[in-house]
Amino acid sequence: KQEVTQIPAALSVPEGENLVLNCSFTDSAIYNLQWFRQDPGKGLTSLLLIQSSQREQTSGRLNASLDKSSGRSTLYIAASQPGDSATYLCAVKGTSGTYKYIFGTGTRLKVLA
Amino acid sequence: KAGVTQTPRYLIKTRGQQVTLSCSPISGHRSVSWYQQTPGQGLQFLFEYFSETQRNKGNFPGRFSGRQFSNSRSEMNVSTLELGDSALYLCASSSGEPAGELFFGEGSRLTVL
């Protein structure tokens, strides 16, 4: 059974700092891994999608990497801004035949001005 | 291109009532999945519909049901509401392909009194 873990659960950093969010999963048989951002009371916004054959994806100040063999993904945020404050979730879709994503519990990020 | 639309955004019900939530996916997407999000349990998968057929189901009681129409719009219904059903209900749309990206709506906030 796939399990997805995100550590730390919460993180507070000063503005301008580069930071890394971690996502671990127990079953390496995945189609893809997706990172999302969620603002309080809102839906999830897709940030980056990494296919199983890819090692990383980049979008602006965000870079996500995937290491299937070790069951890990990292989301790197460069030059953090107060507007980056949100909860970040990762989700993996396995190849077991079911078509559902398994979500981590998220990392709540606060960037201090 | 319009995103995923969920209605209503907010609703208040009393115990024992039933509720129907609606989701219109991104044009061309054939898969709609539903999630329940609560502070204590995080994001939990309810079910997924693809081309009007339920393709996958989470571990929720039979009071939770759904359907998908020929235009890919989906509804979920919760009967005999309980206090614990208070949550943010999120709908996600995708192409339905195994490696397809997931896109979320803003959610329907249900409060049960």
C-alpha cells in the first residue's frame, strides 16, 4: 500500500531564503508525482508534474526533482517571498491498476517579511 | 480555457439532510475525482468517474455516492448527513490517462449543524 510522507509538517523562513520541501513515498512503481499549493480555504493549484521517466521539472523559481529508486521528491523554492506562504502537498499516482492519487499531509510554509 | 468549476461554494445543512454537489471538469477531460478534506484527516479520496463509470472508490460509507453525465459533469451526493461530514469537498479533473495531470476546483465548503 502506497504511503506518502511530507516532512516537516510546518516551516517558517525569512524572506529571500532558498528552501527545500521533502516528499517520500513507499512504492516506487508510480506513473508520476505532482506538487500542489493550497491557500487557506481554497482548492489545490498544480505547481509541477514529474513523469516517472523524468528526473526534474522547473517552473520559474520552483524546481522539483524525483528519485524513484529512493522514493523521494524535493521541491526547491528559490528566493522565497511572503506570497509563497501556503501549504504544499505532493501526490503520487501508482501503476497498480487503480487510478487514484495518494496525497501527503502537506508542509505548511510561512515566509516572513 | 475554463478551469474546474464547483457549485455551490458554501452550504450549511442540518444533520439528517442530504446534499448534492456539482463539478464541471475542464473541457475535454473525461475523468472526475472527488476528495474530502478535513483538518484531522487531510485529503481523502472518495471516488473517481471516467466516461460515466465509477472507476475507483475510496473507503467511505454508502451514504456517499456520485455519478457522471455524458458531458463529463459530475455530482456527488451525501445522504443522512452527520456532523463529521463537515469538510471541504474538492473535485479534480484530468484527461483520464494514467499519467494525466490533476487539476482541482475551488471546492465546496459543507457545514453540518
